[in-house]
Amino acid sequence: MMPDLRDACNERSHQGRQGAAVSKKVCVIEDDPLMLQHVGDMLTEPGCQVLLAETVAQAHSLVREHKPDAAVVDILMPDKDGLNFIME
């Protein structure tokens, strides 16, 4: 059973080595701008950083820079198949 992403974001942030709070990060990859915003809004909670990407190329950049804890990926994307993105 897959964990509910909202529950994962609602968990208390854990403390890093320096004592600073570390938030959960979720990357949402969706080519439909309205759906992208809707899913992003649903996941926005205190302690959760939501990263939004409309293309697989944008998602690669966000993943390299932010190293998210989870991703919500549209399977049918115009620039690349979402399943291939997950496998990379």
C-alpha cells in the first residue's frame, strides 16, 4: 500500500545535524497546468515543499537541485514518458 503523500508531508520535520528543521519535498510532474496547480495545492502543507514541473526536462532539473522525497508523475507526457522518467 502506498503512503498518503499528505500524511508524509504532515509528519513533523526531523532535525538535521545542525539542528535546523528539514522539510519534506514532493515533486509534481504534470503537463496540464490546471491539474499541476490543483495537485500542488492539495499537497501544500506546513513542513512540505512542493516542486512543480510541466515537462520532464524541468523535472530533471528540479530533482537534481532539490532531491525530493517523493514524486507524483503524469504517465503520458509530451516530451517523455513518465514511466521512463521514474526508471532513470
